[in-house]
Amino acid sequence: MKKRYTDEALRLTIAFMEEFYKKNPEPVFAVCDPEMTWIGAQQGQIILGFASFKAEIETIVKEMLPCVLMNQTYYLAQNTGPVCTIIGKYVVVTNNENRFIRLSEQRIVAVWRQEGERLWLMHLSNTNPIGEWNVTENEHFPMKLNSYLMKYVDREVQRKKGSERLAITDCERTIHYIDQDEIVYLQSDNKYTEIFLECSMIRTRTMLKEFSEKLTDQFLKISRINIVNMAMVARIQDQSVILIDGRELPIPFKKVAEIKERINQYFQNR
């Protein structure tokens, strides 16, 4: 398969997984081969054929909570003739009124077949680390705390107790008191700094350099003008950091490897 097709297979895999966890399965339905197979994360969840797969997914979507994917990593694992395989891993996070709670890590295998100019999804497999999902009989989506989530909540509670706050005076001389965890990223604009939160932005005359001296090690300077909250990173794609809300921040070519390593270390240590 030529590179433009393997790149498209990667793009389609990321796109339909992100949409599925927003409770929109149509993008994956649109690319399924009629004879596709699926191995789900639940015991005995092996599905043959698109019709059965569609019915199962529609049942799951009815129960599931809206989610986002964080810390996504994907690879081209195989490319032979008209078939290629994309593998990856990501963390599923519930999105409940803009409050993010980590759920669990999952892995994916997607096998694609090229037919002319078209790509078809032949096989999809979703798995998770042993013991992470806590799904009981008659459930299709985990609704209870699992070990991964309990550890995460405990860490977050402890971190929030000692969360450092910032007093920021905006250009209208209003003082904002915010937790650093609320910051998605900061951006320099000449003599100003724009502080982007999940649902708003604060513009201040304080220089970006001054903020870099106050922020915790959760923040990483990824370019001359941007500092990002690593907890808000969904993935690194090409020369960009993609945030969990879809915003995209460019990375200088010479810093891509370093930024990837720093963000990987951050998530491994959480």
C-alpha cells in the first residue's frame, strides 16, 4: 500500500475512534467492509459481519457516557500488498459538563484493505489491560469505578489539595484567581500573554517568560510562543500537539522528538 493510503488509514482510524467516543459511530460504519470482524474488550465479544457489528455498537452507544481520548499513540504495524494494520493505545476519559475524569487505557488494532482508491476496514479489535474494565453482566459500558480510575481519583484529590493558584490581572485590570490545572495552554502575543482555559481566555500584559517561572512541571514550553498543560494533550501528530478539545499547537521541527519524550515521561509518571 502506498504511503498516501497508509497515512489515510491512520487518519481514518483516529477520526472514527474519536467520534465513536463522542457517541457518534457513523464514521466507523461508513468504512466497514461487509464481512468485517470485531473483537471487543468484553468477555466473549467476537462479532462476525458488519450487520452484527453495527447492532452491537448501537447498543453500546446507548449506554456509554460521552468521552474524549487522551495520550493517543498510533503506529503502522504492517503493510503488505493491499492490506495494512494500524495499532495504537489511548486513555478513555469521561466528559461530564467539561469536568474530565480518567477512565481506562485501551489498545486498538485496525486492519485496512485497499480497493482501488477506497479503503475498507476489515478487522477491528479493542482490548484493555487485565482487570481495568469493571463490566458486569447486562452492561455494555463500564459505569463503576475500576482500579485505574480509583488510583487516578486518589492522585487528583491529593494534587488538588496542594494545587498552586495564580493571581492574573487582565488588560481591563480585573484580577482572576485560577488553579493552574484550569489552564489548557498559554500563548505569547508580542507584549501580551493569552491564557486559554477550557471555556474562556484571559489576556494579560504579563510576559510569557514570567509565567514559565511560576508554573509547575506539569507545563511544558513547546515553542517560542506556547506553553502547554501536558495533562490536556491528546496526542502528537506530525509537527503539532493536539489538545483534548481539538485545538492544535505547532512544534518546531527540531523539537518534535524532545517534546514527544517529555510528554511521554509525564504520562508514564502519573
